[in-house]
Amino acid sequence: MSWASPSLNRPIIGVTTPSRNGQGDFVAPGRYVDAIRAAGGIPVLFTPGESEPQVLLSLVDGLVLTGGGDLCPSTYGEDPQHPQVRHVSAERDRFEMALAEAVLAQGIPVLGICRGMQVLNVVSGGKLIPHVPDVYDELDHFNPADRKPTRHSVSLIRSTRLQQIAGTEEISVVSWHHQAVWDVPAGWRLAACSPDELIEAIEHETHPWAVAVQWHPEFTFEEAEHFRLFQAFVQAALQFSPRLASSMPSPEAIPQVA
């Protein structure tokens, strides 16, 4: 893998974070930042609670909706008292749903990861499975004993944008979720599924660049197939940016996977 040259013009990427923790601090997993920097972007953290999230979007060229706690089932018309739903933040739900609606409306490149995929699905009219084991007998998407990540294979749908980016029709991914997309909403298409047929990725049919994956590519961004996803996203942000479009680097100057 070749890391981005600091001399390149670099798009600014908004990265959502969880709400404040018990100490009142905003804490974001660092691998999102590492992956975006490696792919050539400049990450800027977007913290929940901002009253005008659309103003934040005017400052960036792309957005990553990150993983984290559960979306409240009330956001997609289900019982908010499900016993397995946890780490819900109404503040974060409102913030990220507003951001998601705005990037879809404005054509801003967006990458949804885990919870981020679920947010994009819900604002587009889709529903979620509040707890995957309620629907799927065999579970390989997280370790139910200690709720830790697990690794499994995913099939990418041929000729989708995601499959073309990854350059393969099957990849090994790291999963860490117990909620999942139940149905693909209008305007989106299925891009990947796991062996148990759970929806693993969706991509927008008409938006310039909107891709969402259920797994965590930031955990494995050093691996070529996963790094290409961050590269493609950052490149889309570069092309979108009015600030940088006129001075885009030549294709040979863009960081490549070794």
C-alpha cells in the first residue's frame, strides 16, 4: 500500500462520532481517521449536538457515517423497548439522520459504515432488524458471548460499484453488529450479502457516490480490497469538491494499492 503524499490537494472528509461519554468527552475510533488519511483525505470530526448540521456539510467534500450504538427502533416504526437494543442516543440519531438526508439531497459523496449504513437505509424509507438473531438462526456477525468483532465472508454482487471497487466477488470482512438492514429502500440496490443472505451492502442508484457497508472496513484498511473502498470514496470527494476539482492530480499521482 502506498500512503497519500502530503503534497497532493486533499479533500476534507467529515467523520461522525458517538455522543459524549460518561466523562463528557467525544471519543471517535481512530482507525476511521487513519484510513481516510491513508487514502488521501483530511478527516474532520462531526460531533452530535450541532443545531445546524447542514452548515457542517458546507465545509467538507465528503461524509463518513460511522458505526456505533443502535438506532432507536422508533426511527423506523418499531417498538423502542426491544430488550436487545442498547446504547441508543436520540441526539446522535437526530444529528446523523439530518446529515444523511442532506448528503443524499445535495449529491455529497457519502460512505456509510455499520450504523452508518443503517442510518442511510432508514432516512431512505427502509427498515432494520432490531436484533439479527430474532430473524437468522445462525449468527456470525458478532460474538454474542462478549459482543466482539468476528470475521466472515461476503459475496459482492457482480457489476455493482462496490464489486468493481473491490476487484473481487468475495471478500473476508470484520463484522460487529446485531442490527441490520431488513429491506433495500427505493433508489438503492443490493451490493453485497453474507452466506446467511443478510444484506451486507447497498449503493444508491442515482446519487453520484453513496455506498454503505454493514461491515467495518476501517478495521482492515491495510488490506487491498478494503483500502480500495476508502480510496474510491476519497477520490469521489476530490472530484465533487468545487475547491479542488480544477486542480485534480493526474491518475498516476493518486495513491495506489501495492
